[in-house]
Amino acid sequence: MSSPLRMASAIVGAAETEELGVIPDKSATQLHADAAIRAMEDAGVTNSDVDAVLTAGSPTQIAEYLGIQPTYIDGTSVGGCSFMLHVAHAAAALATGRCNVALITHGQSGRSRVGEGGRFGGGSTPSAQFEDSYGTWGAPSRFTVPFVRHMHEYGTTEEQLASVAVAQRQWATKNPRAMMRDPIEIQDVLDSRTICWPFHLFECCLVTDGGGALIMVAADRAKDFPKKPVYVMGMGESVEMTMISQMQDFTSSRAFVTSGREAFKMAEIKHSDVDHIMIYDAFAHLPIFAMEDLGFRKKGEAAPWFAEMKSAPGGELPVNTNGGGLSYTHTGMYGMFAIQESVRQLRGEAAAQVDDVTISLAHGVGGMFFAAGTLILTNDPSA
């Protein structure tokens, strides 16, 4: 039996902050507001129309700043995929009458650190107590560990890893808003500074400022708004662990597998139906893991697939067409930007527009394989 949430809601407004990259004159809250106001303008609504606020942190602060009196709030914060979960939660709230117009916001001064709190974690966390003493600290030396096992198990090479960055840079060269647009080759990636073997500088995400926001309504209202609606076909979410050393399998994320399976189950489609993919890429190995864990490629086959430039412009399946976190932007929690690009592609508004996109998948990670969220979106109201 079909899920009652399948095709029950739609994204009718989507926008990013006016600027992306280095924004030293706006706080994190101002970035939230900038994106939110632009998304409301995109949808043709005002703050008085909005009755739900969802954000990865304090919906109270955002609602107060924007002058919104909500009947539904959600502060779910599980890392960069939180916004995928917010879309799913807003869909449920809209379908059950908890709200009529939902606003999902993100704003982060990841580079300039204006109005940002302290960095996540601390001495009392499990990873600080049981992993830091072995010399790992932060994402570059911790998040990358599973890929070394992938290399051992499947013969994945440094050149194949580098190809992910090269393919995404090819997309970024077509995107005027991308922070990094100069073309690169495999050797350029391998020659860039080693951050934590086998990862080089160009295989690690950018650190930027910016934000984005979405407006959602019930599907039966979607055509009343000025822009082409983007319907939510499927959604999934999951978590695995709080320490990367406790992954059940270093070559696979159980959270990825679970969230992807649930999204495809709800969407009632095959993998071959997907025209376009956005994958959270804090590091270059995440698209490799996601393509395998989501079922688009068998284990060990994704890295050679990327190396053949199958995800690049002109390839068989476009992946990360805005340039991704490696070349477009990465404020710290990138999931919102993946959704934004899926929406643009489905509206036909993307800078590097792909022909005939009907179904797009946006997949995000939270923390370091700690959580995951998957959305399957479409512009076809009869899907």
C-alpha cells in the first residue's frame, strides 16, 4: 500500500542567500533571515502566511527574528542532513493539518564565524574520550578513516578518489556562483597538499558562509504558487553511531542504506528512474559510499564508475551538478544546498541545467556517517 505521505506535499519556494562564500558582515541569524525572505518572495508568501518553522537549531530564534507565530516547530539537528529530515517532517505536518505553510531555514557563518557558537563536541563526548587519544581530531582525520578500508577491500585507488573532485569541478566551471571554478585534472588533485592520507586538499570540502531556505505546502495547493512545484515522492532517515570507530562496516554506512531504502520504498520507483543525484560531499569519498549504499552501484564499483567520468557533464547520470561541497559551497551543514540544486534542476533553473530531469534524489550525511537523510523529488504531479 502506498504511503499517505507520497506526493502529499511540495516545495513551492526555494532560495539561497544573495551571497555565498565569504560574508564577513552577516551573522548566522542574518544569513537564515536573508535566505528565508528570498524563499518567501520566491513562493509569493509573507511571514504572516508561514505557520511552521523548521531549522537545525533554534526555531524559536528564527521565528522571533522573522516575526512568525508558528503552530508547528522542529529543531531537529543531526548534522548536515538535518534539512532532508526537515522536509520529511514538514511533509508529515502538512499532511496531518498541523500547519499550512512550512518554512525550513539554514544559515551558517562557517568561514567568518560571525554569530556562530562554539564548535560541536567537547571533552565529554564519546569520541573525545575514546578516539582522540589515538591521534584523531576533527573530520579530516576521522571521517576519512573508512575510505582506507574501502581501498583495502575493493582495490579503490587514490586516482579514483581524485576523479570525484575532477568531475564535480567540471560542473562547477558551468556555475557562476561556485567558489572554485578553475578546471582541474587528476594530477592536480594528487599534487594538492596532503591533508590526511589519502585525502588531498581538493578532496576536502570548502569552508564558506551562506544559507538557504525552502517553503512547503500540501500538494493540493501547490499549483497556486508562481513557481513550478517540486513534489516529495519519497523520504528516509536514519542514524548509526556516535563514534566512527564503531561503524559496523567501514565500507558501508548503515544509515545511508536505511534512509535510501525507505525513500525508494515510499517513492515506488526503480533506480533507473532517477535522472539526477545530489550527494553531500564533505569529502570526496562520500559520493562513492552513497552510490553503493543507495543501490546505484554494487560494492566496489562506484569508484571506477566515477573515474570513467560517468557522473560528469555528458555522463550517464549527473551527480552534484552545482559543484558540490568540494567546489560550490560548504558552510558546515551542506544538505540544504543539495536540496536547492535538486529543486533548481526540477524547475529547469539550474546554472548547469540537465535535460529532461523529472526525478532527482538528494542525499545527505550527518556528522561523520552518524546520520543520513534521503529525499526523492519530482516535478511530475502525476508520478
